[in-house]
Amino acid sequence: MNRVIKIILIITGIAFLTFGGYELIKPESSVDIGIVEFETQNNSNAYITLGIGLAILLLGLFVNQKQS
């Protein structure tokens, strides 16, 4: 059972990191004025998603490790 939880945490962490990375690089809106195009981004939510994904991934990697 612990192995299943560990795998679920790792997969969820990777999914959050992937989604956070996508949110970090995609433009939210763009304005095209003639030959000039402006793009804006708000990365605050992307950083939160990346942080949560990293925490879940580390939890999945280090949960239930046996100490010698």
C-alpha cells in the first residue's frame, strides 16, 4: 500500500511541475499593433504551482525510507 501512495505522489508531483512550467512560459494575453506585438505574463500562480509540485515530488521520494 505504501508503494502505491509513493507512486501516486511522484506522478502528481511531476504533473504539477509540468503544469507549472507550462504556466510559466505561456503568455496570458497579447496585443498586436501593426508590426509590433506585446505579450504579458503573470507568473505568480505558476511559482505557487511549481512549489507545490516540488514539495509533493520530494514527499513522494522520501516518504517511508528505511534508515539503517
